[in-house]
Amino acid sequence: MTRETLLEFPCDFPLKIMGVNAADFAQAIAVVVQNHAPDFDAATMAMRASKAGNYLALTCTVRATSQAQLDALYRALTAHPMVRVVL
């Protein structure tokens, strides 16, 4: 049997999302994450501004239930116009 992922589901999976430091960036990202992981609590989101303050890094830890869920979430985040990088 070939496994497509090294992860065992369900698992807590941290995503780091970097984007423009705008007033509504964190809220916009929380909505995208909650669309794919309904139990995500936006209050647990960690935020850190870049040194110059132009960018904001968010860490969202989701309870991942499948690789397909993570793939769809990653695609949605990378397609968002405010997002620059997703790790």
C-alpha cells in the first residue's frame, strides 16, 4: 500500500500565511480558513508584523482531517489577493 502523505489524520497542522499588513487581513484569512476547517478558532491565530511593518505573518493551526482538505485550503489561501506566501 502506497501512502500519499506522511501525515496521519486527524492532526493539528500549522499554516503560516504572509500578506499585506492591512486592517482586514487577519479577518479575511480567518474566513478562508474557517471555510475549510469549520472548527478553527480565529482567537488562536498568532500574528507578527514584519520589521518594516509592511507585511503580516499569521500562524493558523487547523485540525486537519485529510490531505484533500489541506490541499484545498492551501489553494484557497494562495489564490487570495492579499496573500503573498503560504508555508
